[in-house]
Amino acid sequence: MKMIVVFEKAPRLRHIGHLDLMRAMQRALRRSGLPLRYSQGFNPHILLTFAAPLSVGMPGKREVMEVPIEGEMTGEAFLTKLSAALPPDLPVLSAVPVDDRHPAPMALLTAAVYQAELETVPENFGEMVEKYLAQKEIPAVRKTKTGMKPCDLRPMIYGLTLKGNTLTMVLALCESATCKPDLLLSSLFEFAGTERPRALITRTQLLGEKDGALVPLESL
Amino acid sequence: MNEQENARLEKLLETVQKPARYIGGEMNSVRKDWDSVRCTFGFCFADTYEIGMSHLGMKILYYLINQRPDALCERLFMPDADMADKMREENIPLFSLESRKALNHFDIVGFTLQYEMSYTNILEMLDLGRIPIFGKDRGETDPIVVAGGPCAFNPENLAYFIDAFMIGDGEDVMHELIDVIRDGREAGLSRKDILRNLAKLEGVYVPSLYDVEYNEDGTLKSFAPNDPAAPKTVKKRVVKDLSSAVYPEAIPVPYTEIVHDRMVLEIMRGCTRGCRFCQAGMLYRPVRERSMERLLELADKLQQSTGYEEMSLSSLSSGDFTCLPQLIQALMDRYKEKRVSVSLPSMRIDNIVKQSLEETQQVKKSGLTLAPEAGTQRLRDVINKGVTEEDLIRSVTDAFECGWSSVKLYFMMGLPTETDEDLQGIGHLAKKVVDAYYSIPKEKRSKNGVRVTASASVFVPKPFTPFQWAAQDTLETVHEKQAKLRQYLKLKNVHFNWHESELSLLEACISRGDRRICDVIYAAWKRGCRLDSWMEHFKYDQWLGAFADCGLDVAFYAYRERPYDELLPWQFVDAGVTMAYLQKENEKAKQVKTTPDCRHGCNGCGLHTWGVCDWVKNPPLKGKAQTAAPLAD
């Protein structure tokens, strides 16, 4: 069976890169004494998949990973053992056992919620956000593996709301279409015609699709 | 740090290289409540996080201090250049990783001295940490700045900056040192009185309690205590029984990659081989082994607490560990299921170890590094490196048969009595290693093809070695020899690496330096020198300028052979090995005479009178044939 695990990457660890975080999690799994599964080959490593890599500099409130294990066990038992092996800034929040045939979280991923804490908010920025969203098309240029490519951001934005200094963004995150929060902020402030303030962006939730609605990825 | 400083730091971390080095919070790092302890210790490593976090001594002492309910220990590392500059710009003090406390808030600030070319970093860290650089300028509320580690055996080159040195095994003296400072602070004693009390501890040297005079030719005239609390000689501390000594059962596991990212099992301390260039081999005497029982207990605890996937055995000469094959076997058996690999960084490859090699390979194959040190038998005899060419060729042949294809060979150039023939010998040896590979049938050897890397470092004479009186080759000579070696090593499948000779020259000046070297280090730092062991930051011209500023000459410190009757700056330190023994060894070197490993019988180095060497009465190899010396570093 395998466990669908939700964990937090606390702000203190935001400078840790994806591969370093993977290694930290693998070491935690080793410490936990859980019945893990290993890859084949000369240098076997623990089988473990993150639903979506988290950029350097970004904390994550509810990140999702899949951990295949040997035999059967309850989510609670798994959670207790793994919790004991993790440092305070990397807590696990839930674990749900699923069958090996259950699709990988990565395959179910559709979008993510990001919260940007803006250091300063320009005047009438709320209105700007609404106007920005009202556009039919939002042309932008995004960096891809093969170079800079023009794209339309509008269909990749599921939501954009401002509350105080917090800008909440729901953006596409899947194999076919991904809008990085950084790109959106740049585009938005360019539209608003003001300089982009410093912002700490946190990914607060990964989302999947169920009956045409976006739901927490771990609930699928 | 206060809130504003914290906020500025958070912002700053977004703009520096590898910010993960400055965040702390690693598994097994210890964060205690500052109000709950009576004494705080800021443990400083004078190099960057990835170097410092690889260091075993720091892990031992971090664990030892944090075991005390009345004390806490937090870590501080040298920030990289970009970080250091930005911290100055933003007025952020050097801070500990655990609680982000500024360095000057600790009761005790401790540096571990691992290599001389990190000394400008000590000044940089003190300055960033808002502590006056010179001991004499520190006030009653400033921390007591202490230092230990192998380089503390000649403490004079840092005498102006460090309030007290711990000489010898740190875990033996640390508790006493903390007690004295804690009690002194609580009793409201003056800084001077606390230092006096420290000087009364065995193994502690307080430089401000000693006066130094020089002769007109610049040599040392006299060295004497100026205070009744200070002893004439300072005797190094020795952990008598390693098995009952404190060893960490948990070590911080970094998030970001460091140089040696694995758990380390120190299987023994000291070395009986007696290589004449080797400072560690003399300083860490006598040899003390940890028991198998204790090692396996520690291995299990470390494995469980860290989750590391790799374990390495550490000592000066692991191949000499009495139960090495049994230990390796036991570790392999334990960790096969858990996919933990065991690597042997320093090993002697003989028939016993060949078997272990094959076992190592079962789990993971690590690179093969051998250190013949010199190119001819004559010179190897001079330095007492008891390795023959036959040993070396047999070892690499064994390794090639086990599937190895790349071999690193370490040599030194500029050793006493070295001639062109010795340099040519390095070329011959490298060629023979390549030939050894081709002597193995194609189907048995690796398909990757052979690659031999020969590295030649420049010999640096070190205190407390038989060569402590020797002259170092001049830069000119070194450059000529390097050019020749490049010719001799222009061989197929052989790659030649050489070291920055300017760095070795400065290392030689500092390592045998007297107190006046403190002024040079200060002047160099003032001229912008720091992170000197990082080639991109090393400023040789500024160092030369610093010598000139102080009216001192590198030739006096590096190129000059000392007569036996010269008073040496480190002579007041009793390292166990006597000056008479070192002199005798130096004379034997000149006569190309070797000295056997003392496990065959006591050679009378001096430690036999201390009652700490188990093997004086019962040498374990008495009457047995001599084995090849360790080939690896």
C-alpha cells in the first residue's frame, strides 16, 4: 500500500531546495523505522514522490507526498512514527493509506493556492485586481525549458483576491499548464503600473478536480 | 538579535548565495531556553557551514556541552564573503544558528583551530560578532574567547586574540573550563581573575599571563609566566579511555549538502606509525581504540537518530585498528537491510582488507586514495613512511581486480633531503600504477579505463614533529620542482594536481610563528584577507604587504632551519612527545634510518612516562613481522 501524506515546510525552511527537502524527508523516513520500499539498482533509495516541487524561497502549508510502504498499517500509526522523526519545521499533518493502484497525487494535481504577503499595497489596488481579472486575455511571456514563450495567463487563473496585505492566488499547476505565482505578480503589477513590492509567497494548498470543482488534493 | 535585526536578516537571506547555510533548525540541533541555563557557549568554526559541519570535533563538543543541564552550546560559522559584506551593510551581528543570538551575548566563545589559513576568519567572526579583536581590549561583559584543536599546540600565533587555549583532547577539559567560567561569572569575578583560575587548569594556556622577549636576530630570547597562577609548562590533556569518553549519539543532520554528509564513527585516536612529517601522528598520541561493543552501540544510535544512508570510520590510520575486519563485517551485517553503506576513507590494503574491500563494494564503491607521500624508497625512509613500492603496487592491483578504475595518489614535495631523483620517482610510481591496471586481464578489470590522479602538496614543517626545525623550500624552488613534476607526470591516463605554493608558504610562517605573527594576521585581515583557503578569496600580495607592515620576513619563519638550541615558541607546551625524541628522530631521518611502529615495542617517545599508553608494557605486535604502513590519508 501507499500513504498520501500532508506535511508543512515551515517558513524557516523556505530556502531549502526541492532536492534537499527530498533528502531530508528520506532521512526522516529512515529514522522513523517505518517499513519503506526501496528502488532497485546499485544505489537503492527510498521510494517517495512529492506531488509538486516547491521553489527555493517558498514555504508550503499543506504539501503532499506519496510514500509506498510494505504491508498494511493505519494512517494514524504512520503519522505517529513519522512525526517522531521529523524536525519541528517539517511537521506531518495527515496520512491516509490508499491502494497501490490509486493514482499518484502528481497525476491528479490541477492547481494550487498561493498567498502573497505584500510589503506595501498600492492605493486602490483592490480595484486594479478586479480590472486585471476582467480582461479576456492576459498576454505574458513565460520561461520554459526551450526558451521564452508567449502565453495567455487568463485561463490559468482560477481566483485572485486581495484582503488587507494578502493577495490570494489560485493558479493552474499541472503538466499541461502552469502559472508561477512570481509571473502572475509581475504581470499584475505591470498592469497596475506600479513597482512590484517585496512579497513572501506561501503555497497554502494543492488542489485537484472533482465533479468540476477544485478540492484539496489529499482528499481525492 | 532584536526584531529589527531579524527582519533585516530575513530580507537579506533572499539575496545571498546558498542561504540554507544560515538557517539552522536541523534535525538533532539543540535549542535550549537561554533563561534555563547558567552558562552559554558559542561554538565557532572559522570556515563556512559546509566545511565546519563536516568536522567531528565540533559534533563531539556540541553534544557534550548540551548534555549539561546548566549549559547550552550553539553553532556559528564563517559567513561566505557575500553574506559577511551584507551583514556589515545591514548592521547584522554574527549570529548563532540555533537561537540567532549575537556572538557577543555568549558567556564563552570557542574556536576550534583546524588549519592556520582559517585564522583571518577568526578575526572576521569576532568583528562581525561585535567582540573586540584583541584580548586586551575586551571588557568585563565581553565573552571569554577560548580555542582548542590541533593548531592550539602552537598557540602563540593567536596569543593576542584568544583569552585561553585548551591544549589536547577537548572532551577531557571542557567541563572544567565551563565550570570555572560559570562560577567566576556568577561570583562576579573580574575577567583577569577568571583567566587566572583558568590557567590553573591542566591543559589550559592563558597567553596574557606570560611575557616574551626576543633576541636581536628575531629569535625567541625568553618565555616566562608573569603571574603565579600560570604554570611554566602547559601539559596537554589526554582522554585515557575512549570507550567511556563522551561521543555523540545524535548529530545535527544538515538540510543542505556539506563536504562530509554522513555519520562518522571515530574508531580510535592516535597513530603509532611515526611518520616524521605528520603533526597529527605526534599530537594525538597515545593510540587509544574504542571497543567493538561501544562502537556498535554508537553506530546503532547514530543510525537511528540521523537516518543517514552512509557511515564512515574515522581515525588517523583505520587499517591499524585491531578488530577492523570484524568491525566491518558486523556493520555490514547490521546495515545491509537498511541500505546503509559503510565507507573506509583511510585504509591499509593488505590481505585482510582486500576482503573488506570486496564487502564495501557490495553496498557502495567509494574512490581509492593512497598516500605514498614520496617517490623513492630512500625518501620514504627519511620520512619514516614505511611503505614499499611493492606494497603500493599490490594494493592497487588488488583494488583494480575488485573493479576500481580510478586511483588518487598523494605526494609531498619539498621534503627534507629531496632530490630530482625523488621527483622522478613520483612519475615512475604513477606509471607503475597505470601498468598494474593493464596487467589485469581485460575481462577482470573495470571497463571504465584507468585514471590516476597524482597530487603533490608542498611540505610544511610543523611544530611537534621531527621536522619542526627544518627549512621549507623557497617559493622559487617549489615552482621549479612543480615544473619538473609536470614533465615527469606527462603520462597517459595520469592527471597531475598541484597546490597553491603561496598558501603553503604562509601556512609555514603561521604554524611555526611566534606572537609577532598575530600582528601579521591582524594586518592581513585589515587589508581585506579572509577565507584564505578559498582560492577565489586568497590575496597573497596582501599577505606579503602585511608582513612588510609588521617589519617581518617570511624567510625568517619559513625558510630558516632552526638550531636545536633555539627556544621554540611552542616549547612550553608539553605534548607528551619529548623534544629529545623529536631531535633523535630528525637525526635518524638525516641518516635515512627508519623507526618501527611502536606496537612492535616502545620507542620511548615520551608518552610512556605518562601512564596513558596501554601498549608500553604489552606491545600488541611484539615479535611479529612488520606490516606495511597505511597507504591512505
